[in-house]
Amino acid sequence: MLFQTLENTLQKLQSEPTAIDRLARLDPLIRFAKQSLIDHGSIKLHFICTHNSRRSQFAQAWAHACGLYFDLPIQSFSGGAEVTAFHANTIVALQSQGFEISGSQSLNAHHMLKAGAEDQGILMFSKLIDDTINPTEQFAAVMTCDHADKNCPLVLGATQRISLPYQDPKIADGTPSQAAVYAERSLQIAHELVYVFHQVALNQ
């Protein structure tokens, strides 16, 4: 069971149309997920952006929630080309949208993110693509930023590489619109992943 706020958010997003210009980008992810279920009985997704602090973390969190919401065996991971931190603004946005996140305030602290009362949760922190916590085979590398897509030409072990870029909410850091921009980017990623996994769940 998801926390009620998350349940309500995902239900609302599921009822909203997906932007037409994004459907072609989302289709490879749908096809990978369907085939992975057939071949392996699970869906491993490694979301990648340069600093592994914002967009890839949003995607990892929402993919995890979607697994619970649609009752799909999704394993979500994230990584980057540099180690920074699970950004404080990312944490605030996810908490405001219903996730429970616990951890210290130290530099690049490890945080436990949960989407429901009985959810065992996932460990969230900034890490390199090849960190030992990340998968080494049978996964899709989902590139959530253009910079990482251009500068990480090879993700070892990936069955498929999928380009799914989002605008960096970092552009609003320190401005009056900071909270709104982070919330918007989080929900955009959530909405598209809800669309993807709804299509996958229809085949189950």
C-alpha cells in the first residue's frame, strides 16, 4: 500500500493525457519493460544524469512508487558521471509529494526513501554509474539529461540505452520559483513513468 498522498497523486496523473511530443521518447522504455518482464520476470532501470542529484533521483523514486502502484517487479537505480549529493531541493520536493525520506544532513548522506507504510524502501544517495549498488546486467540505461547522454557513450552491462532528457530544475536554485520548479519537474517525470508503466501493466 502506498502512502495516501502518493496514491492520490498517481491516480490523478494516470487520468491526465501525456504530451504528444514525448510519446516517441517513452515508447522504447515501454517496449524494454515489456520484453524484460517476458525474459527475466523483472524490470531493471538505471536512471542516469551527470551529477545524480536531481532528475535521475526523481526518476528512481517515482519508478519505485510505480512498481508498488501497478504491482510490477520494478527495480530502480540511479547514477552519474560525478558524485555530488541527493540534492536537498530534490528531497523537499519528493517529501512534499508524499514520500517518506529519512537520513542525516551530512554531505552526500545516504537516505532511505519509502513510498508506503510496508515498503522496505530504497537507498538514495549520489553515486557513480558503476557504483556497486547499481546493476551490471539485464537493465536499461535511461539517460535523463542531455549532458550525460552525450558524455557517457557507453554504460557497461546495459541491455538497452534510452534517451529521456528533462530540463534541470537547478536553473531555479536560489530563486523565488525554486520550490515550484522542482515540484513541476518531479511531477513531469512521475507523469511520464505512470504512462509507461500503465501501458506495461495493461499486458499483465
